[in-house]
Amino acid sequence: MEHKLIQGGEQYLPFARSRIKAMRATGAKYASQRFVLPDAEVNVQIVGQQAYIRITGGVYDILSGVTKDGNIITGDPDTLRSFKPTAETLKFILGNPAANTDFHDERRLAIEAHADLGVSGSQYRDICSSMYSGTMTKLAQIILGLGKSKRVKDGTQLRYDYRWALCHGVLTGPDGKKWLIQISDDGVFAMRVPIFKGSQGGAGSKQTAVREAVRLFGGVPSGAPFPTGAALTAAIDAGTVIELASAADMAPVYAKSSYSSAMGWSFNNAGTEAHNTCYSESAGVYTSYHYRLNISLTGAALTLVTSGTIKGGNRFKFWEPATSNYLRIPNNTWSSGGAELSKVPVFVCHVNDTLEIVSHCMHHTAGVSTDEYAPGTKFMADSRSGSGYNVNPYNASWRIETGVYAYSVYAEGTSIPGVGSAGIARTDWSGLSTYGTFMFGGNQYDCPAYTTVRVQTNNAESIGCTLAGTRDGYAMRSESKTLQTTTTRNIFENNTVDAVGIWQGYVSPTPAGPPINDYLYGVTSTTPTPGTPPYTATVSTSVTDPKTDTVSSLSDGRGRIDNTETFATSGDQTTTDGVWKSTGGTFNLRASKFGTKREIIFSRKITDNNVVGSDGALLGYAGYADQHIAFVGYI
């Protein structure tokens, strides 16, 4: 008697029966065989007179490549403008037509974005996998590559969300199986990542995208959402959905305000931790909070990591997709008075599976520390004696001053330390004494000239912002300006210790001879009187070094934005919305999250790797201003 369980791959039933017949031909009463085929898995077994056949599989294609523009072109059929496939997709799915080798309009990706995600148009224009976090980035990129097929004629829509109000992630269970996590003000829920029926056999597919999807998720993800309403209650009762935390458990977070509607939870790769920030206001006082959610299949525990009052001016901004602009964080006025130091987390993300914390810092202090240096001593003749040889030592010296202004507010990230000095950070004074020689009364005199070099470094307070298109990443800008002033003063230096003025010079080689007095100026009075004031020549040079770094989950984790970009003044930093850029614009970084090749695109020029990384042959053009990029499938 034959027993069959067929979950796709029906075309392999004759093959399975032939294997049953072959095993019986050997005379064995008990035998089994397993065959992994390109798009299916066949298992056959004989137990006495019973024959068992189990087939799983079928044709599941995942388009891999990159889309740009992301607009649906109406026609018969509708197409997406535009898509560039990987070589594997070109070979196994698109049939290698010459017209498809580069960016082209693709009918299989002409899919509208689901209304749940809050965007209009196609799901490839304003949505990309790097907006998600943890393993959810890979799941999103797979679903974006499913497109239209015989199984889903209208196309598979991405319905999982990345935002504050509703956020999805992926948890790896103790047995390695993947669970879909949903976090909202209704609580935290888990269910097995939904996959297409019979897609487990895709482990033998010719397509790397399908094989990797099956390896990671146990099949090809279908993108099916969590049930809602009565269906959710029934699923919880049936055990197919697990409630890990209740609405009451999550109330400490969702009773507060988000910095941006885009700020969903940042997951680690295993999905066992998720972090987020929010703020509250009471009587005009704004407080920021950093929460951690520890997640397992037995429950989700919410912990307040830290909180603090946001003081001083705004130094960090959040991208808000609802208004397509950057929003300033709310903050309190400066607290004047004694010394203060506060470090309040306002943004958290995972970079290469390590938690990054960006803090809004206030440093309220005053004072200047001075180090004095005296390399040597000369002898000085003093004209105050009138008739004697009142010789005093003179110490040539210079000093280094380190000062911090009383007002200092700045942003600081884990990977990019902040700069907190708003004024003079360091002033180096170096005094060099040279000597002019002349003869008077048969004696040789050396009189000093001074060259003073003052190096002053001003640090602009560091500022930062989130990256549109990337949940786990941020940009931080710091600027230092070095001003060097060289001052040269001539033969005599006026020392105003005495009310009438004292003119000093050095006597050489020994303290002997007449004093240096007013006769050197041609003045005959017995009281020293200044003659021509000392001549002073000053030359200043200035160098400004602006740096803007990005931190994101890339192979190197960090990039530097080209310094030719122009940025806003300090006044714009605290009083206006928008990016830290006087000409407007967006810091938009989008990256491939599933595959072995590093592919990124950034809306601002990055000097070390502008558009792509070491393997980035897919994009192949320098259009870094193009922000509507989505990576699909396996890159």
C-alpha cells in the first residue's frame, strides 16, 4: 500500500515511485532513501508491504539585485522602474536576455507598498531592508525579492514594520528555529516565521537566494503577518502565537513619546535583545529614557537602562519620514550655576551586533589650567637704581593653557567620541628670546627681543543625526579650528610693575657696567620715562578641519563624508529643523543586508568608499545623490 505526503514538487512523484520499485527489487523489506533535487526534496521508505513517499518543494524564485527610482510605470503589464539583477538571477530567472543585463523595467516587481507601512507608490521607493534591524533585515530583503509569481500573482507585499508604533524583529529560538517578533503598545508577540508550504525542499535550489533563505528560515518566507483581533486570540489559545509581554508590561515605554515615528526597536542578531529610546515632558522639563527588552520564548522583560534630563541646546536630530525632514530633540534651557556634567542617551542602535549609544552631553565648568616652563635664566640691569648696578635675574618662560568654557553641550557616540569644548580648548604660548647687541660707554649690552607663538584650537561642539534609510547607524560631525598667531616685539619690553614704567635690558657677559636707563632713549630726566613704544609685528594663520563620520552596520562600520560638503552654522544647529547642512538635504544610507557582497549607497559623498564597497560591482555608477535605492534577494 502506498502512502503519500506531497507538499509541492508533484512532478517528482514518478521518480519517487521508481525508487520504491528499485528498493523492492533488492529484496529488502525495510529501506529508505532521500534525494535533494534542485527545487525539491524526495523521501521514500518501504516497511514490509507499506510504501511511504514524502515530497516537499516546488518552484520558488527570489529575484536578487538592486532597484532604483522605484516608480511603477502603468502599462500592460505594469513594470517597476528600474531593476538591475545579479548574474545568477539573470541566468536562472530572467533567461539571460540582453535587455535585462543592466537597469531595466521589471514587471515582476511592480508591486504597491502595503498601506500598513505608511507609504504610497511601490514598495521599493521608500522602503529598504536596512530600515529594519537584526536578522529582520535579511527577512525583509528576501520578501522584497519574491515579486509576482504563479503562486502569488499579485505579488508578495512586505507587511512587516520597522517603526515606533509597530516593530518586527526575528528571534532565534533554543533549537535554532526563527521566530517572528512583534512589538507595539499591545504587547510583545512571537510566532514561527511564516514560510511557503513545501518550500523546505528549496535547500537544493540552483539559486543561492533560495538555498540561503531555506538555511536561515527553514523555508522560503511568505511574508504573512500576525493575525489580529479574534484571530489573534484564537492563535494564542492554539499556541501558534505566544504572548511574551502584555500591553501593561510595555506601558512604561509607549506612555512616552518617540523621537521619530521611524525609531522602531534595534535588535541584536539573535533577537534576544531589543533597545530603544523615548522621552517625556513634565512642567517643561524633558527627560530621555533608554529601555532594553530581553526576549525569549518564555517572555519579554522590559528594563529601564538609564534616564536623564536633556539640558542645553540641541545637538542631535532624528530623521522623520512623515515630514521628510530632520527633527530636533526637545531640550530644557541651560542650568546656570555651579559645575555640572550630564550624559543622557538619546539614540541607540546595533552596529555589527554591538550596541552603540549616542548621548546628549552637557559640560558646565570653568577655569584654566596652566603649565609654566622656564628653560633658563639671564641677568637683567634695572634702571630703577639710578646709580647702582641693581642686577636681577630674568626667567625666560612660556606656558601652556588648557581651558574649558562654562557652556558646553555636545553629542557623543560610542564609536565617535564627542567634542565638548565650545571655546578655547588649548592655547600654547611659546616665548623665544633673541638679543640685539650694542656698545655703550665701552661696554657691550644685549637687549631682548621677543617672538611669541600662540596656538589656539577652537573645537565646535560635535553634532549628530540618524540616517534616513538605516535604523542601525548615525552620523556625527566635529570641527576643529587652529589659529596660530606669531608676535615679534623689539629691543625693549615694557614691564609695568612700577607706575612710571620700567625699561629693562640684559647686561652681558657679567653684571657690570652702568645701568641701562633713560639715557638709552635720549631722555635726561632722572626718572625713567618710556620713549618710543616697543614695536610689535603680528602674523596670524588659520586652518579649519571639519570631519563628519558615519557609523553603520557595514563591513568596516564607518565612513567619512567628503569635507567639501557645507554645513550649517551653530545658530542653525539649535533653532531649525533639517539636516546639519546649510543647503538642506538628507543623510540617507541604504545597504544590502543579505548576501556576501558589500553594497551601499549614501546621499552624501564618502571619501573612502563613495557608493560601493570592496565587492560592489552591482551598482557600478557614482550616483550617490540617488536616494531611492532598494536591495532585493541575495547580493
